[in-house]
Amino acid sequence: VGAYRPISNQPQYSILRRGIEKTVLPVSERHGLGQIVWSPLAQGVLTGKYAGAARPEGTRAGDPLRSAFMQPLLDPSVLERVDALRPIAAAAGMSLARLSLAFCLQRESVASVIVGATRIEQLEENASASGDRLPPDVTAAIDELFPA
């Protein structure tokens, strides 16, 4: 009693982590609750930098301590499907990162995404996704690779 109604939620959400689509997003949309999602690039996996199980030095996956929680994302079967997103992104005129962010941002209740960037170019690329809308065929191709 006397408390304010929540106006936002901060779940994990990405092409690889779509669990909130079935319950959280529909209820949130019905009640006007916005999402400020974290890890929309799946800790960098959806940028494509870990293709072929690469673990470049200086990246999260290249550091045994920092990569502890991302091991399921680095599974070869996941990385192969992420690689299969490349031609989908290219056909849409986007990078993998931009495609992945646009995917999250096109949801009605997703107000914003929380991204991390180590270079200005990454930040600019991430920001460029803010106005993108994915055509239905692109969304369908993503759904086929990574069902909700």
C-alpha cells in the first residue's frame, strides 16, 4: 500500500536468450511495463567475434575468469548457428551486432538495451540499431535458427 507501480524490468534478452518472450513480454506489454534488457549481444557472441570457437586475447571469452558464465554460449553448435546469421544480417544490410540489437529493440515493450563497448566505433554501431525495423522475412529466418 502506498508503493509505486513498477514501470520497468531489467531481464536478460537476446536472440540466444529468448525465454522472456512467452510470458514476461506479453504481460509487460499488456500492463505498460517497459524492458531495459541486458546482454542483447550475448556477451559479445552475437557480434561474431567468436566464430570458429576463436577466443581472441583481450576479449571476455579469452579470459578464463571472465568467460566462466558464457560457456554455454560458446558451444560449437551455438557458434555455428550464430555464423548462419551472417548472411541474414548481410542481406538486411546490417552487421551481426546491429541485427541482434534491432531484434531486441523492435519489441514493443523493450525501451532500451544495455550494451558495453570498448571502442567508439562499437558504440556508434550499437546506436545505429535504434531506428531499425527488421522485415518479417528476416525475423522468420532468425526464428528458424533460434526458436523462442
